[in-house]
Amino acid sequence: MKLDDLQDLTDLFEYKELSKKSKASQKDVDDLVKSIKKGRWAKTKQQLY
């Protein structure tokens, strides 16, 4: 097993531990991701044009 694989496994366990206490729904997460992507695109577009 590679060191990267062990880090991925550790990250997964940490994610599981942190997310089990979350009260966010999948819709909440989807909305947050959508707003972040929209803001990122607006900033990138402004830099390009």
C-alpha cells in the first residue's frame, strides 16, 4: 500500500467523522456548490474580459 493510499483512507475517515454530525441536507450542499461555482465563474470571466 502506498503512502498516498493511506492518506486517502485517513481523509475518508476524517470526512466521515466530521460529516456524521452535519445537519446539512444534500440540497443544502448542492446549493452551496452551485453558488461557489457561480461566483468563481463570474470572477474568472471578469479576469478574462
